[in-house]
Amino acid sequence: MYRYEKGRFVPQKFAAPQESELTLVVNGKPMLRLAHSPGEEVELGLGFLWLGGVFDVIEQVRWLQRKENVLEIEVAARTGPGVPLRTSSCGAGIVYGERRVSELPFVALDPEIPIKIQDRLRRGAVQYARTRGIHGAALFDVEGNLLHLSEDIGRHNAVDKIAGKALLEGWRPPFLIAVSGRVSQEMAHKAAAMGAVLVASRTGATEYGIRAASEYNLTLCTYVRRSGYRVNTSPGRLLVAAADEVFESVGVEKKMATEEGL
């Protein structure tokens, strides 16, 4: 391996992200093979199936076991056909169905929260720092406290992993989510289906992703940097807190002016 810099090649070793496959067997039938980063296979499988509408609540999972690259699950609900491969590429991937999205609640949020959670994702993404070739997703409560962070070669996989972790831990929404990658229609749906009221992305969003976020009343922030960000949809959750600060400031100024007049 070489690095080209300042007009010359220099020998250098680079770490590459690992890649594996996980076969999901649902109710005795092979359903899907997922290309993914090794680790959190149970969370990945549960999150994918739950967000895909294969089951509604964790209590419908009768049992599961993992053997090497196979995750067997028995659920009291429907299953999908075939054994296609959902790759880790930038496409939307294979989807058998969608979990129904409940109405997202209104939660007043600190306008700084998208910056804070995106910064926390960046600091916690150790595999990205090592390889520069992996995606990350982080789950937070509405106060901005980190619940879980996952990394994967697939940006959809990273979200599935935090969804599976939330299921196993019994965490309840509303949530906030920070992601490193682009927010597509499927990504917006996954976030809303988990009960997230805000998604903060390091990069952008597709047209359909923005449209889906708007339909779900999901606050979507993109190109989040320490200096600021874009609000694509449902800005009210962030504007209310900002407006309260302005009104409070104005109230203090009026009070001081009144006291000075006395």
C-alpha cells in the first residue's frame, strides 16, 4: 500500500473495514442475507426485522439463537420470501415491508442539540477514525444523553443495530438519532418507526428522504457542523426553545429598563 502526497509515493499501511454476512432464518425459513460489519449480529437482525414490520413488539419473538453467521428467530407473525442479499452499498437495499409509524410527539428541543449529538457520534466512532470507511448511528434520549452507538459498513445496518439494541434494553421513545450518512426515504422511515423525533446527519438527505420526514413530522437536520446546520423539516421543535430564550431575554431587558426608569 502506498500514499501519494506532495508529488511522491510513500509506503504506508491502511486499516480496512471488515465485512461479513449474516443469514436470517425466520420461523425455519431462510429469509435474507445481510452484508455487514462483524459485531452486534443479534441487534442487527432484530432491528432489521422489527423495522421491516416482521413483528411489532419484542414479546412476539419466541426464541432466537445465533450460530456463526446464522441468526435463527421464531416470531409470532408473518415472514418474507427468498434469500436475497441486501448489500452495504448506497442503495436502499431489500425491504419486505415497513413498520407502521405512530404520530410523533411534539418535544421542545435545545437548538444546540443537533450539534451536540453529531459531535458525540463523531467522537465515539472509533472504527471510522481507524478506517475512514464505515458509517455510524447513535441513539439518544431527548435530553441528548447517549444510549447506544453502532458502526457498520452499511448506514442502514448501523440504524438497524441501534433499533435492535433499543428493543433488547426496553428503551422507550421519543429518541434523537445522529447518523454519519445520507438520509434516504428508508432511513427517514426507520427513524420515525423507532419513535425518533429528530435526526441529525453529518451529510445531506435525498428528495424522498426529506419528503418522508415531512410526512412523518420528523425534524430532519443535515450538514450538521459545530458552526450550524440546515433544518429541512418540522423546525418547530427547535424554534420553540429558541423563541423562549429570545422572549426571556427581552423580558429581562424590559425589566431592567423599567427599574432604571424608576
